Amino acid sequence: MKNKQPLTTLEVIEKAQYPIITAPFFGVDTPIKLRELTQAQLMSCGDFSLIETFQDKVNKKKIEKNPSMKQVYQYAETMHNIARESLMAPTYDEIFEIIGVDPKIENKKKELKELKELLRKTPQGLQRKELEEEVYSYEAFINLLLPNDFLNFIMCYVLGIEKSDIKKISEDMLLNAAIMAERGNDNPANHIDGIFTSFMKEDINKRAWIILQEKRSQKNKMNFKGLVKNGG
């Protein structure tokens, strides 16, 4: 039996940087290598928030019971972009080479091309909205094929969600942080203690300022209604 060759320095560094982990793929544990993404890389994947994700909104019934295909597509597209950026072995493209492409997809691509041409000629109105929903449905079927268990695992791992306190953030915490930041002329993230990445801190800042503006807008509307009611 031959002795194993010692690892080179580059191999040691690679193993430390991209350890082999197991991720569920249609329920089957699959070995993969992932890299954690920088703030710039994450921001290039799409406009999303870890504090108020699309799935969180669905669970809390903050949006309609049946979300539009556009909302579903945009959320899934962001997750696929994150997978594409973070997968090291196998790569995003290699996965599709392994699982193969459904022959139905080629027919769907032809139908999608026809739908887009019809959409281009359709004026604004109910018919156009229905066509837009159909286009998003086709694009999701053609382009977004990775299973949800796999995508959810990648998103949690790459974004370091389980190692952080981001899911403990509440709307009240964000509102209070924005008020204090406004008074102190700094950022809301400076007023919330916890374990956060640079991306998460920026997420906190963005959501906090939005909530503060929304609360002020609501208050102004209530004050205006009060003036009208009292004849002011």
C-alpha cells in the first residue's frame, strides 16, 4: 500500500478556504464546495433583504395569499444568482451538465419567444398583465431549475445567517435605531448590537431608514385627516 502524498500548500489553503460540505439536493445529501460572498458580490445578485425576505412576507401574510409570478420569479432569480456566484465545486453550470436539460425546455423557449413578441405588441391593460405573468412563469420554468432545499441551504450558508443575529431584528428595533441615528447623525446599524456582516449592516441601515420614513408618512396622513375632519 502506497503512502499518501502530502498536500501542497495550495491544496491546504484551498481546503481551508472551501471546505467540503453536504447540502440537500431533492432530499439527497450532496457534497459541494461553497465560498462566502463579499458585500459587493451579494449586492450584484439582486435587491433583497435578509430582514424582510420574500419568504418571510409570505409566512407573515404581509403580501397577498397568492403572490404574482413576477414576485416569485424575482425572488427565485436572486437565489439562483447567489448559487451561481458561490458554488465552487461543482460550479453552477456543471450541475446542469450533471442533471441534464429537460427536452421540454427547448419547446418552452420557442413559446416564450412568441409570448414576448406578443407582449411587445399588446397595449397596457388586463391582457398585458396576464401576458406578463405568463412570461415570468415560462422564464421560471426555463431558467430556475435548482430545488428549493438546495437553494435555501446555499443562501443560509453563504450569507452566514445562522452565525449572525440578523433574524432577531424586529421592526421596532429598526425604528428606534433610525431615530437614534438621525439624532446622532450616523447609521442605524451603529445602534443595534449583534453579530452582523458588512452586507447585513447595510441591510439594517436601508430597512431602518425605510421604516422611519413609512412611519412618518403614516403620521402625516393621520394628521391631515384630522385637520380635514375638524375643518382645519
